[in-house]
Amino acid sequence: MNILCHCEVCRKVSGADYSHACWFNVDDFKIISGEDNLSSYSTSDRFKRFSCSICHAKVFGRMHPNKFFNNGSIAVPPSLYDVEFSRDFREQKHEAHAFYPRRIVDFPNDTTIKYRDMPKKFNGSGVVIQNEELRSKL
Ligand SMILES: [Zn+2]
């Protein structure tokens, strides 16, 4: 699932207005080389971030297991990978916004799902914010 995340941690870690990540089942993810060069740190009790120990680029994040993904899920920032891999992700339009109430940029005409935090399958509440609710707060 292609998600734009507006949480404070993603903004601080990325240095951008929001982060873009493709989320999927960890069982569909495999590190084929360079695992010894990864360092990690937790930014919550449910999420661990992995970076390159050499260049310090953010490589991926891992959400702890839950009932939807028994081994956890992975968030991959598409812009850090090979052009062909990134292009495949970029050509897919984002499907949702996460932590939308914490945003610093607005997407008023974007009709994709806007979650209060995260979808349930990625350890969130799954609560969706309606566009009417957003307009009433402006
Ligand atoms: Zn985030």
C-alpha cells in the first residue's frame, strides 16, 4: 500500500513535509546483500527504522507483527532504490494519507483515504477522516 505519512517522526527523519513509503508484508521482503551495513533504531514501541551505516540513508522501516501480518510489515521509501524500482512505485498513485491531522501541507482536492493515524493492518486505529470533517475545521 502506497502511503504518504504526515507524522512528526517521518517529517523529522526525512526532512520533508511528509514521507512516501510503500508498505507490504515482511514475508514479501528479502534483503539480498548488505545486511551487515544496516543499523537500526526504534522511533516507537511498534516501529523500527533501518539505515545504512556507511552513508546513513534511510533504507526501510519495520512494523511489529500483528493479526494482519504475523511477521510484521515493511515500509520502503521508493526514492532510495534503483531507478527502475522507484519508477514502478512512483507511477502508482499514493492510496492513502497517514496521520493526516498532523500534516503541515494540505491536500484539499485529494480524494484518497485520509487516516487519523494508520490503517488497521499497519497497527493503526483505521479511523478515516471525512472531507466534510476537514472542511469544518478550516
Ligand atoms: Zn510517519
